[in-house]
Amino acid sequence: MADTEALAELDQRIAVLRDNLRQLVEQAAGYSGAEDEERNADRIADQQAQLDALLKERDALAKK
């Protein structure tokens, strides 16, 4: 049961990060200027790294 709850929590966190990434990409498309682009690229990379870590954690938990 704990694994089921943990998976559900990870799925929710993954959904939030995916939505954040979608919004950041949409915002990046509307911005111009090197500073804005660099800041958005950093934010997108950070969110992607967090998403990748959660997906890896979820995969490991699902295999148990």
C-alpha cells in the first residue's frame, strides 16, 4: 500500500513538473532577448532535471 501511495505522489509531482515545463516553453516562445532566453533555458533545464530524477525514482519504485 505504501508503494501505491508513493507512486501516486510521484505521479502528481511528475504532472506538476510537466505542466511547469509546458508553461516555461510557452513563455520562452514569447520572450526575446539574450538575458530572457538564458534565464528561461536555465529554468527549463532545472525543471527537466527534476522531472528526470522523479521519473527515475518512479521507475525504481515500480520495479519493487
